[in-house]
Amino acid sequence: MNCVDCTVSPVSENAYTCASVVCAGTYWVGNIYFLSAPTGWVWPTAPPSCIGAGTAPYRSIQCAVVSNTVTISPVD
């Protein structure tokens, strides 16, 4: 928790642009982060929304981040 020098990967980006009735709907986005603690540091337990790799204490954790929902209205 509060790790300052953690290695954060993978990094991916999906950009999607759409401006028609086809894109109307409710959407949410999510991402998964794999965090590795520097040598000498561990997580005694996995924080909320995370799971530890292996057994505790964890040198690496995987965390999910999910946005709120967004509604896109149809545009003609």
C-alpha cells in the first residue's frame, strides 16, 4: 500500500471514436494492473480490488480498476 517505486505494467490503450446511433448505450471501462514491490518490500495482504500472486506476504499483486457507467445518447 502507498508504494512509491512500484513497477506498473502492462500498459495498453484502446481508443474508440464513434458518433452515431450505433454507439448509443451504457458503457463502463476497466483495467488490470500488475504491481511488483521493490526488493525488501511486500504487501502483507492484498488491498481491496486486488489479488496477491502466490502466497502472503506478496511481492506482486494484481489490481482491477473499474469506472462508473457512462450513457451515450444517440446522435443522428
